Amino acid sequence: MTQHDRALLTVAGLTRRFQGLVAVDSVDFTVTPGTVHGLIGPNGAGKTTLFNLVSGVLAPSAGSVRLGDQPLDGLAPYRRTALGLARTFQNIRIFSEMTVLENVMTGMHTRLSSTWGILLRGPAFRAEEREAKAKARDLLAFVGLLDAADTRAGDLPYGDQRRLEIARALACEPRLVLLDEPAAGMNPAETHALLGLLRRLRDERGLTLLLVEHDMPLVMSLCDRLTVLNFGRRIADGTPAEVRAHPAVIEAYLGTGSHDVSVSRGAVS
């Protein structure tokens, strides 16, 4: 069995043009089930644009995306969610006035009954609602927010809001979760707790994660494999050890004027 046959996500020749700018340029990579796959690169490399293409927020100019054996081309984001693809965003998107529990339950919309069942509110709907609340509480317990279930979501600390977003993404029963800079804005303690949670998602729940993140210590300690973008093109793909020693990766980071890449230590940080 080849890596392509085993892939949960296959990105082939993915391209996005904005008038004269090519933001994503013929990118290929695969994500293997049960792994954490990192997508990294300097600012402006095209990482979030690629996420938007995979999740259906943007339409590609060329190329294709497959989830398992299912082509995603032309499918709206909610259709992709129903097939098992969930996403969090770089800027937190929660319903601030709703409770933490209610926020998680909104993530179950693709798995619940039709609008008629909701309007009629019969016994079947009430049973489904009880099951949904129980499931939401289980997810909140998993991410460490059960005690805050009845709290207004907007009143949560920043790190807890990030974890709430992850719990809501899990509510749609995904096979693949796209995490767009989940550690952005977190303090060291929050980042450490997030690292533990993401490891548990992979190791205990068997989930596959595709991660965009600038926190390189987190990326290098968490990810099983990395794809590196620069100016919209893939310049490297491999294990963290392979990528951090790759000459093109070192050159790309040094070329930004950043002092965060140590050539002598072979580290991208």
C-alpha cells in the first residue's frame, strides 16, 4: 500500500491566484491517518490561504483536494464538515453570548435531525437533545472545560476560548481537524496545556490533525510530519528532524530577516 493509498487528505496541484498574485502555487502533500501534520513557513507563505482552500472557504484556481476517497472539489464548507472535516480559525470565532455548552452543541448541526424535528419538538427531538447535551458535556470534560459549561462563552479566559473552539470542532465527529494557529496569543502555561490536549486528540481519540502554527517548539515536539511553504510553493516535506536541517527551509527563514533560525543547531524556531 502506497502513502497515497493510505492518505486521509490528498492535496494535488492546489493553486490560488488573486489577480496577479499567486498565493498558493501547485502545492502537493498528503496527510496520513492518525498523525499530526504541520504546515509551516514564514509570514505570507500561503498557509492560511491553503487552509481556506482545503476547508472550502475559497475555491481553487487549479488542483484538487480529497478526503479519503471522496473528492471535495466544489463542495461548500458545510458539506465538507458533514464528510468529516472540521476547522478552527486564527481569529477566535465563538458565540460570545451563548453558554459554553451551547457553543459546543452548535458544532453538532450536521449530525442532528431536520428543521421539522426541531420545530415540532416531539419526543424524538427531546431525546436527541438530551443525547447532544450529554455528548457536549463529554467533550467539555475532555478539553477541561466541564466546570464552565454554563458560563457565558465570552467570559472565558483566552486560552479556554481556544479550547472551546476545539471542543466545538470535535462535536461534528470529524476525521480530520484543521487547526489554524491554535497557540496564537497564548502564554507559556496555556501553550503547554494545549500541547497536551493535541497529543491526547491524536493518541487517545485517534484523530488526524493538520496544523498551521508559528510556535516552533510546539510544532517540532508535536508533529509527526511537516510541509513547508514559502511564497506559496512547497519547499520541503518530511519529519521534523529532516525539515529543520533542510537547506531550503533554513534559507527561507533567514531570508525573512528573522533571527529565529539557528543553522548551527539545525533548528527552525
